[in-house]
Amino acid sequence: MRILVVLPRFPYPLEKGDKLRAYHQVRYLSRNHEVYLFCVSHQSVGDEQLRALEPYCKGIKVVHLNRWVCYKNTIRNYFFAKSLQLGYWDSGKSRRAYRAYESEVKPDVVYNQMVRTMPLVARSQVPKVMDFQDALSMNTERRMESTRPGPWRYLLHYEFKMLRSSEYNAFKIFNGLTIISETDSQAVPHTKNGYIDIVPNGVDTEYYSPVDEPKLYDIIFCGNMQYQPNVDAAQFLVNEVLPLVKNAIGPIKVLLAGAEPTFAVRRLTSDDVTVTGWVDDMRKCYAQSKVFVAPMRIGSGLQNKLLEAMSMQLPCITTSLANASLGAIDGSEVLVANDSQTIADAIVNLLSNESQRMALAKAGHEFVLRNYNWDVVGAKLEQILINAANQ
């Protein structure tokens, strides 16, 4: 079967959740099928990036989008009451390039990621499956609710409404729809949202396996530090949770690791807090830390960082918002806490009790091995695409 995968970003390097998901899905699908990749990119894609995907793709087409054109299309979409994100990732150039590439490839099925790519494939007559990934409208709504009144909150409210409309329209366009979790599925605004197939992320449990390293840090939080939910979580952890922990047990070391830290994240650096920026091998950061804390208050979807940390056999603390998609058992596989005091108490308890730390880490590791294997979730996606192609 020929599968044409359409992405809003080139899926390498793996510093963002959507890239990681796409990369592993392409890699799995290439085992039994011919995979062709079409993606738009606002950045140049170098030879090293192309080489990372070439073993899994029969063909790769990258369309570079000029940012000024993207900004113009974003403004255009505002005046036509359409999603700003869809405008930013859309252009006449990319639509023409997509049509030409589809005609060249002659795919049996098209698989595109996120509503951002909908304008590219909407008029295609080829059977199509779209991966919502997560409920972007819910993500935007949560960001809006945590933003003070003003122009930015107004724009977030506008985008929330437009994304809901785009998510609703997807049911008319696609032969199949997938999403990362049941929680995100229920947030999609359609009476048929129960028919969206749940395809979670996986984790490479061989790559992210336990490693014995000296523990240099008490707490680690990681992720793309330009992504607003991660920025919010980092600030919350350092400004509100860390003082409570220090009052209870004294000075501790915190590691904030991940690509593209904003100024707001970089300014959290102190004697107690290390901000790394891009890390070539995140496994070392995990292995050098005692406890992983993901205090997510906004955002949506399944947190890949939690899967990686649990696979590395770190005890994990997170919020009910993040665990709703993860589905781990509170108290045995993960600790769930939602406010600064209960998160601080959970950290103190784990740092003060090595046996509890080890038991939680072992149970979390086994949970990931059972539920988040790329082979299992890849096989489910493969069958969804086969069903769509045969409709």
C-alpha cells in the first residue's frame, strides 16, 4: 500500500511532540508499506534531517514557507473568520505543490497530521485519515482561561472558536480520524466524537531504558521550553512549588531541560535551578535526576516526557490534567497532585523515602511497557489506514 503522510513540520529533530509522533509512525508504517512524505517547513531542512527519514520513505517533498507570507495568510484568515493556525500553515504554493506530489505518488491513502494541514488535502479524492493528535481547541481554551483580559486573550478566544469549527468540519472531509487520548476525543466538538480512533503515543523502551548515573539533581522537568504549557509549568514549579519544598527539606537542585527556552524560562536560572536549552541526549538528564515532575496546568494531549521518564524508571509526579490522557494509577504508578502544596508534599515524600521512590519508579516503568509500545500503537494505526483505503 502507498501511504502519503502530510505533516505541518519536518519530523526531525525530535524536539517537539508532534515530530516525535510522526517520526515513529512513519518508521513503523515503512515496515510493510511504501511511505511518501510531504511536509511544509518554516525553516530550512538540512541533509542530516533528510538522512534521518530517508531510510523509511520512498520519497520526500519539503515545501519551504516564507514567514512573511505566513503572517499575511494568518491576517487574511482573520478577516475571513478562519483559524489563524490554518492560515499560518497554508499557502497557494504549498497547495499547488501538494496536488502535484499527490498526482506523482498516486497514494492508496493519505494520512495527515493535525487540522493545520486540512487545507492541503481537503479537496483530494484519495481516501484520507487525519490525526487530530490532540484537541487543539481545548488546548487553546485552556490557554485563554489562564490569560489576563486584553488583546492576547481576545485572539485566543477567537482562535478557540475557529479551531472548534475546523475540528467539526473534519468529520465531513475524512474517511477516518485519530487522536491521542479519550480525553481529547471527548473534547472534539461533534456528536460523533466517540467514533474517533484512539491512537496514543508510544515510547522507545529500549532507547529510554534505566541507566545508573550519579544523581546530580533532585527534580527534573523537561520538554520544548518554547511551548506555552511547558513554560507555564516550569514557572509554576520554580516560583510556587520549589519554595515550599525548600522550606520543608532545605536546598535542592532542579533541572529544566529542553529546546528553545524562552526568556521567561531562562530567567528561572539560579543556584538551585539549571536551565539547559537543547540537549543531545535527554537520557543523561533523566538518569542524573531523582524525581520527574510535570506540573501541567494548561495544554492537552499525552505528555511524551512522562512516557520517557517512566520508561527510564523515574518516579513521576504530575497533575490530573496530564494523567487524564496517560491513565496511570494514582498512588502506585504515578503521583497526582494539582496545587503547589500537594505537589510540594509529594516531592518531599519521595525525596525523603528511597523505598517509596523505587516502588513508584518500578510500577511506572511496568505500566509504560504494558501500554505504550510503538509496535502496538503502530499496528493499530496501520489497520485504520488499511480500512480507509479499502472503503
